[in-house]
Amino acid sequence: MKALRRRLAGLYREIAARGLIVGSSGNVSARTANRASAVEGMLISPTGIRGDTVAPEGLVAMGLDGAWKGDVAPSSEWRMHAKIYRAYPAAQVIVHTHSDAATALSALGMSLPAYHYDIAQFGGVDVRVAAYALFGSAELAGYAVEALRERTACLLANHGMICFAGDTDAALLAAVRLETMARQYLLALSAGVPTILDADAMAAVVERYKTYGQQPKRRDRTG
């Protein structure tokens, strides 16, 4: 647990250092329950904490049912994190930010389409925008879970973005990639009408990704 606290606090500091959050306008969490355990839980950043002041010991341990102990309250968005963990077993670490470009798209009510093939990294042909609801509410949590169906990221209308991954390094990359691609799409929109890749083109990308990049080392068939 100590190692996880260090990694998660480091993730929060890093997204702040990269300008993805300003002040306390974001939160991070990590699943803590063993899959074989009957008790599910998470570590989550506390409410009102800045990225440059977060400490590993300051992260809040809590159940997915909202139960927690201690002197510091969890992030107001704990319901959204908890509902995502319940819905998606692949979610091990979650990042939520109000990063500039992603928030701008969310304020326009626009999803992030396949203007670039790398959109497939988020699980499909687009990054959806979830309907608006009050921050911290159970309603917002439900909208986010629906927008994340078969995806690993979504925008939150008039709010920001949320994404999940299997570990803290992958979650950081996902958050940075989403903000970068939202910015690129807004730049393309400012100059004209972006060309959107069709379903066949994206299907080919998904197939190519199965063997793209570093792959597990195969055993020598002759040995």
C-alpha cells in the first residue's frame, strides 16, 4: 500500500506539473481491492488538495460504498471513481482533470472523433461526451460510466475529462494523450473542417495495433 500511495501521489503531482490541473481542479485514484477479496476499495486524492502539496500519506483510503475514516475528506468526485471501478474491471487507476482543450470541447458539447487514427487508443472510433450533471453527484457518475462503455476515456459536458488505465504510468499517458488530441482537434477546427476517418479505416487501425510496438517475446519454435 505504501508503494501505491507513492505512485498515486506522484501521478497527481505530475499531472499538475504538466498543467492538466490548476489548483485542486482534478483528482486521481487507484483500486485497492484484490479481485479475490470480498472488500472493494480505492485510494483517492483528498478534497481541495493542490498537486504541489499532495503527500502519499494524505491520500484517502475508502470503500467503494463511500465509507472512509480520518481527518481529511475524499475528493467530491469519489462517486464517479467508485462507479467506474464497479463497472469496469480493467480500471485500476483513474485520472480526472479540467484540462484546457478537453474542457473546451466538453463546453461545446462535442465528442472527440477519429480525426486521427490514434483515437483508437481509447477503445473505439471516438471519445464520447457525457451529459452534464452537478459535480460530485451520483447522476454525473452514471453519465460517465455510460459514456465510457467500450472506451477508456470520456469528456464530461461543461466540466472536463476522465480516463482510466491499468497502472499509474499508463493513466498519465492516457490523460496527456487525450488533452493533446483535444487540442489538435480544436486547432484543426479553427482552420477548417477536419477529415474524419470512417469505420473501415478505424477497424484496420485496431487490427494493426494488435501487433504494433513492443510485443511479448515469442519462444523460438525450433527450440
